Amino acid sequence: VKCASPSRGVMVTDFDPLRLARTYQENGASAISVLTDERYFKGHLDYLRQISGLESHLPLLRKDFLWDPYQVYEARAAGADAVLLIAAYLEPDVLRDLHTLSLALGMAPLVEVHSREELDKVLNCGPVLVGINNRDLRDFTVRFDTVLSLRQFVPQDVCLVAESGIHTPEDVARLAAGGVDAVLIGEALVTAPDVALKVRNLAGLEKTG
């Protein structure tokens, strides 16, 4: 559930987080990522609260720049089932503490990395979920092969999530063949002319063309 990004600006002018969440849920998504960062992504914690208030909803990830324990408590109170922890922004001891706190509160921490060095750092936490972001946060360029080149260093019992630059069913199939367990997709969905069809298409439930 994404309105804007630093690289693309505002992507959805008639942004309706509840409508998007319902569309994802009804068309094959396994979980829903909700951007709550206000400065760069035009998100809001209220979006997470609203979606968690739906009578029935998929597991919810709070996607934000988290660095303080308060934000983890805040995420749980707002209805998050998981939180994003970005290794590039966190010292090892802070990452470990936030990871431990998330688990204690009943949330799954998705630990995001961009390089082998960051991956080695986070594996010391014993993560269950690792996200490898194909986007370089320094210049926002995307290298689709990043996740595939790092897959061999991720333990088999860790769920590997590919992030950024995923647009087509062929992308998803290539990642799956390379040992990726899940994909996190934002831009390709919110900019699609038919969001419901795009979700089904990427989930492998319906072909286009």
C-alpha cells in the first residue's frame, strides 16, 4: 500500500489505502505491506490502523524507517503483524534489540539488506525473514540480480523475500527458480491500470494478453 516514492514522486493521485488493501486481499496476495513513512513515501500510521480494522485482513507489515523501540510498540498497537528493519540504517546492537523486541511482541521482523556485508551482520540475529532489496538506497538504481547473487549465503530455513524492481510474472518466476520464497511488490501494483488483474497476474492466478 504505497502512494509515493523518492524516485518516482506521487504515483497515485486518488490514493485510497483501504480500497488497495481490499483489492490485494481479494486477488491473491499473501500479506500486505503498508508504507507509514510520511516524509519520503507520503505514508501514515493511520493507513495501517485503518487496514488492520477491516473485519478480515491478511498479515500486515509496517514498512518504515524504524530505529527506536517506541516505533516497534507503535506498530503493534496499530495492528502490524510484522515490521521492516533496515540493516543499513541500524547499528548491530540496535538491530538485535529491535529484532528481539518485535518477536517478544508477537511480530515477525523482516530484516532488509542490500549487500553481502549487511547480510552477514543480520544473520547473527537469527532472523526468520530476510529481505534482499535490489534497489541501491544511495542512488535508487535497481540491480535485479542482487537477490539472486546473495541467495547462496542465506540459510535454507530462512524465508527469503525479494524487494524492488519486480514487475512481471516472468520476474517472479525467475526469482522463484533462483530460490526466492516471496516477493514484495509496490510500484508495479499501484501504477497498474487494473490493480486487481495485476495482482492476480503476479500471483500466477491469471494470465494477461
